[in-house]
Amino acid sequence: MNVCRKRVGDIFSVRFIGFERPMVMISDPDAVRELYSERAHGLPPGRSLALLPVVGPDSLLLVEGEGHLARRRLMSPPFHGERMRWNESIMREVAEAEVDTWAPHSTMALHPRMQAVTLEVILQAVFGVRDIERGDQLRNGLRQMLDDNASPALQLQVLLSRRLQRGDPLAELQELRHAVDRVLFDVIAERRRDPELDEREDILSMLIGARMEDGSAMSDQELRDQLMTLLLAGHETTATALAWTFDLLLHHPSQLARLTAEIRADGDEDYLRAVVSEALRLRPVIPLAGRRLKVEMSVGKYTLPAGTDVTPAIWLTHTRPDIYPDPFAFRPERFLENAPTTYGWIPFGGGIRRCLGAAFAELEMRAVIKSVLSRCTLEPLHGRPEPVARRNVTLTPRHGTRVRVLARSAAHHVAVEPVAA
Ligand code: HEM
């Protein structure tokens, strides 16, 4: 993308293997505003190709038009306000338990550890599963399903088999999916029977109680699709964002020292918030969040007709020197001076499809970073920041952010409130 920007300029198109239409890439915040402000636009086909096998057709990530708006209204309340305090207490509890397992002087890759944390948070806060046996049934199946779905080889096979009209390479994934679905449908059935459903704070319980404008409720099948959506959208992304944040911090000692001091002094969270914003700017986990135009759009000297696929190239927006002086430097201080702008800082996309879990993700990142840095001293195993590798629709640290635990203190105080079972 950087090469295209240098050779061609602010707007260019790319043709991905297996796709009929080229994707037009933009990065100027005015153009991003123009794209994301139009509510009528649909989705380009790439999203469904990567996600449909796991999330199912009713997924909030894939539905369009009125169906999307209705579901979005239904699913937004659990991600706001008071509910978040309950989520935060789970995040802290899960992160503290993870840090407890880190032996001093051991070495490990942080990315898989962050995946374990964010999976557990989704199981507890979203699925409401705190029972160990049920958790185990889900944990293993889900992990394998997500790993298989992320395999680049499998995705290439899918593209080629569609082009050559060969058999379905996803058949094996479907078997695994059915096994996981059986557990999920059991969880949904048990929850529907729970006499304390109304008092429960997990997101599944709230979705069971939620009603569309016409008074209808979500079917079991739709509940299952939305659970998988929240899992797929929220687990890998947040784990990867955390791995990148630690990778950046561990290679920038003065920023790490400032943040650690702030956290250990139990002060305000200004610098922590700035670190999270800066890490998401420099290492956006999802590189593209595009639309298929329903109405024509003008960008600079071009008029893009309806039907064109257009996406902000998120990293290009985030590294524009006109918005971010010294754009490739990791400098959280820039966000102490200026808060992120709506169309110049877009790690969560924008408009009516902006990430539903953005506040949840940032809260979780802050909670996990606090737990780790208040108790651990870590050292990177590699002298340089990680190169980028692609994993399904995300960009991840290629070697998993390997670290050595130099020291770890016992859990001193865990500001966790009592949580209803
Ligand atoms: C750092 C972590 C995360 C990143 C970088 C991220 C990024 C994104 C992006 C780029 C989109 C597409 C937005 C668009 O098309 O404009 C998206 C959509 C979405 N995300 Fe996230 N996400 C994160 C965490 C989460 C979490 C924790 C959840 C929920 C638990 C979540 C749920 C969703 C959902 C449901 C959508 C679809 C929204 C819609 O189409 O209306 N995400 N996310």
C-alpha cells in the first residue's frame, strides 16, 4: 500500500486474486468521511467470503440495509453505560488469573496468551459461560475452528475451488462448526430456562430478552449467529491489538517506563488511553473496512459509479504526515495533545457499521495492560519490533511477540467487584 501511495498517490485501485471487481483505496479523511457518512452503501463481497463459514447469514457483520439497522439497534445497548462496569470486572479477573500463570524467568509468545485472555472474556462476558465444564467444551472447539478459518491456505483453496467449480474445501470446517453449534444451542436453551434471566448481565441473556421494533425476539439460530459474530469480531482482534501494543511498548523503553509508573501510581489513565490510541494507529489490526457504493461518490478528480468497491486503507490514513507529524514514530504523547479524530483515526471503521465493540475492546486493552504492567517486568526476545503477517482479515505480529518475564509480583490488589454467577 505504501508503494502504491508513493507511485500513484492518494487514491488507487487494487485487484485481489479471485475477485471480479477492483477495490478502490482511499486515505484522505475527507474522502473517508464522504464514504462512511452515506448510510445506503452495502458491503463488498470479501467480508462474506472470509466470515460466512463461521458466523452464518444473520450475522450483524454481514446483513445489510434495514435488517442491519434493526439488529444494530437491538445489539447496541449491552455495549454501553453501566453494563461496561460488569464487563470490566470480568476483564480484570481474567487478566489477573492469566498473569498468575507467568513464571518469573520463563519465556513465551504473548500473542497466544492474549488470545487465551480475550477468548475467556468473550466466553464469560458475552456467552455468560462461567461453568468450567461448559467452558472447556467451547474453548477447544472454538479455538480450533478459529485457527482453521484463519488459515491462508484454506482461503486460497476456497477461492480456487469457486473459480474452478471444484468440491467444497470447507466441508471439514463445517463438521467442527456443527459440533460447536450443538454446545451453543444447549447453552442458549439453558439460558432461556434460567429463572434469573432478567437479572443476568451477560450479553447473551440480554439478547434473549431483547425485542425488535415489531415485538419479535431472536430465534435460537440467530442468537447463535450473533454469538459467533461477537466471538469472531471481538476475540482475535483485541488479542492482536494487545500483542502489538506490548510489542511497541517493549521496544520503546521510555514510553514503557512512563506508562508503568502511571499504572503503578494508580493515577489517571490519560497516558494509558494515549498508548492504546497510538498502538491502534500505528498497527491497525484490520487493514480494510470497505463498502460497495449504492450511489456514486466523488473523490478528488474522480467520480466513482454505484457498484464500485471502495475502502479506506486504514494504515495509509493513519500514517499521513498532514495529520500525524513523524507518522511512523510510536509517540503516544501526540494523543495527549490532540484526541483521535473521527475520520483520521479509523481502526474501528466508521459510520453506521463502525465496530460495535470499540468501547469494549479499548476497555479490555486498558484492563489487560494494567494487570500486566502493574505486576510484571517483561523484556522482548527480539531487538526489533515484529514484522507483520496476515491472519484471515487481521494483521498480526509474525512471531507472536516473544518475551521473557524478568519479574512478577503476587496479585496485590484486584479491584474486582463481586460478580453474579
Ligand atoms: C481492537 C479490537 C477491535 C478492532 C480493531 C475492531 C475493528 C473492527 C472493524 C474495522 C470493523 C468494521 C467496521 C466498518 O465496516 O466500518 C468492526 C466491526 C464490528 N466489530 Fe469490531 N473490532 C475490535 C473489537 C471488537 C469487539 C471486542 C467486539 C465485540 C465483542 C466487536 C464487534 C464488532 C461487530 C459486531 C462489528 C460489526 C458492526 C456492524 O457491521 O454493524 N469488535 N470491528
